[in-house]
Amino acid sequence: MLILGLDPSLSCTGWGLVRAEGARLSHVANGQIPTDAKAPMAERLAALHAAVAEVIAQHRPNRAAAEEVFANKNPQSTLKLAQARGAVLAACGAAGIEVCEHAARLVKKAVVGTGGAEKHQIQAMLKILLPGAAIAGPDAADALAVAIADAHLKGR
């Protein structure tokens, strides 16, 4: 089972692929998709959609996973996140890939053991769970965590 984890964001979307064979997990690939903050919104969303579609075409994952939407204190930030998620999830939908959504606390608990884990704890655990993986950055790390959590949580 090849799982594509996604960490959508308008500024930089992270993606990570893990292979799950029973309880065994292995790193396949990961990356980050930055967008130009000066570009028009439609152009940024199209770039996200195209880049995720390219990852899907190249790796052919069996399913995808993303964190559930959360509300920021800033409504503008929430709206931008929702638009980025829409572009990313639409790329999955266009490819016919099922997308599972998991609460952020559940992702942290599945990867680290506690729902209140900090980013540095998640990144440390990724080094243990995916030894030797060169992680492209914090957004890619978050996406890999989502993929790992999905591998553990799917079916619950």
C-alpha cells in the first residue's frame, strides 16, 4: 500500500510517500511545493494542483491522507488554507484517489504517542520510523507524519 500524505498550505505544501506492508513502513519520497506569494491567487492554486497531480502521476499512490481542517484565529489565513486544500484534494479526486482525513491531534498521537506533541518531537520520531530518509523540510515532515498516521489509523 502506497500512501501519499499531504500538508496543504498556500505558501508551501508538503507531501510525503510511505509504503506500508503490514506493520512495516518505508520511506518512498517527499518534497515541498512552494508558491510565489506575489503571484495571483488563481495562479498559485493552479500551481499546487499541477504539482500534486505530477506527484500522483509519477508515484501512483493507492490513497492519500491529509489533516482535517482547523480554524485559525485569522479568518483570512483559514480561507487561504481552505483554498489550498481544495486545490490539493481536487488533484487527488481527479486521479480517482481516496483521501482520508485525520485530526491533527490524532496524527500526533499515532506518530509520537501524544496528541500534544511538538513539531520537533514529530521530526525526531520520523528519523526513527523512516531511518535514512532525507526530509525536504518541515512541511514535508508533517506530510510524512500524516501518511504514517494514516497507515496506523486506516480502518478505525
